[in-house]
Amino acid sequence: MDLLAFLCELFAFATLAVWGFTAWPFPWNIVAGIGAPLIAILLWALFVSPRAVFAVHPFVRALVELLVYASATIVWWTSGNAWIGLAYAVVAVAGGLVSGRRRLAA
């Protein structure tokens, strides 16, 4: 299940990068294409990763994880690929629930 969570986060980061580079006109596409995934990676490293910088309550950790997943889902949804966004959301949230429950039980 850790592999699924890892793939979901990589997919979210890649989705945000592609969105940033394709959805904006020229100088802003560079800023958004680098900035959007960079912010998501920074949030993930600070609060969600196995070696997170800040040890936060599991609710906060889940909220940040959900924020990253939801942003990727919204990108797919608004770009006209609602089915990809919906499928990604179901897989990411289900994987996050299983991983989160396993972390709480340990």
C-alpha cells in the first residue's frame, strides 16, 4: 500500500507540473509549472512524508495529504478529463485511508 501512496503523490506532482506548464501563457507557465509542484512537494515534505519535518496531529497530516490529492483531482476535472480526476480521487483517497489507518494502528 505504501507503493500506491507513493505513486499517487508522484502522479499529483506530475499533474500539477503539466497543468502549470500548459494552462498559462508564456512567462507565467514557467512560474506555475515549477511553482505548483514545488509547493505541493514542500507541503508533503514538511507534514506528510515518513520523515516529515514537523510531527503534526494525524488529522493535520491527512488534511495536507487530501489537499495535494484534491488539487490534482481539480486540475483533471477542470481540464475536461473528469473521469481521470474521479478515478484518481477514488484511488488516492482509498489508498490514503488504508495507509492512514495502518499508521494509526501502529
